[in-house]
Amino acid sequence: MIKVDNCLVSEDVVEKAFACNVSACKGVCCIEGDAGAPLDDGELEIIETNLEKIVSEMDTTGLETLEKDGFAERDPFDQMMVTTCKPNKECVFVVKKDGILNCAVEIANKKHDFGFQKPISCHLYPIRIDKYNEYYALNYHRWSICVDACTKGAEDGIKVYEFAKPALERAFGMEWYKNLEIAVKEYLNR
């Protein structure tokens, strides 16, 4: 593990190659999995506040699911709040454009700039964060549906932490990311 402030970063986050290749996977991560995207309390409030803007970007099934079940529910396994899923297992906010799954929250934010790109759990992917007392553990989540992203990352020379830079800066700040880069150099030069 690489320690950066109160974060323990897995070596895989630094060593493994990754660069999303949505043209290959078609955004299938918005469907696959056991539950919707994890949401924290602040994200629930932001989505609720901007829901009127977001619904204008949603598809019919998403709107029907939203009306019936809301946009968030408690995951029965870990008790976290997650986005509700449509009957076909897509996140309630998924919309298909040109054969690729997109996020209605992200589309609405681009149009209305309410300062919330998408849930941080989605933005950070393939990094997953767990909290242990005062520490955050940042781990690389390997998933077979991302094999094309691993190949593209290797071809382009992009590591997981580099791919996730905007999301990591959003989650922990620009200064934290600079400290991560310093720690990575020290780790690689030892």
C-alpha cells in the first residue's frame, strides 16, 4: 500500500493499465453488477435538488422506474444507498445514445452545469473506496467487462490512477493528487 495523507492506495492502482474504452464495452458497467451505483448523503441531496433537470434526459423506462421506486434505494447486502435499477438491471439514470449507455445525470449537468458530473462511485471507477476508521482504502476493481479498457490503457501507457485523475481530484482535492504523484514516483524509484 502507498500512503497519501489518510488514504491507503493499492499498488494495483499505480501499476495496472486502464483507460475506458466505451466504444468497445458500450458502457455495460451501468447494467452489470449486484446493485445500482453507491450514493452518499450529499449525492442524494444534489440529485433530489436537480431531479427536474435530470428527468428531461431520462428514457421512458427510467421515468417509470423513478415514479414507482424513486431514484435511490438501500442495498440489502451492505445497507448503502444506491441508485434504483430498472427491471432490465440498468441504473435508473441510464439512457442509450448511438448504441452506448450514458448517464442522464451527466448529460443534464453538461446542459445545466449544476456542479455534479455523476455519482463519485461511477466517476472513480475502476477505483473502489472503502473507509476503515480514519483511513480510506483505494483499490483497483478488476472486472471482466473492462478487458478492453486494460488493453487500451496498456497501449496508451495510462495507469489506473492517471485515468482516474479528475475523479480523484474531485474526491480528495488537487493537492492530494499532487501528493499521490510524489508518492508514486517514490514508490516506482525504490
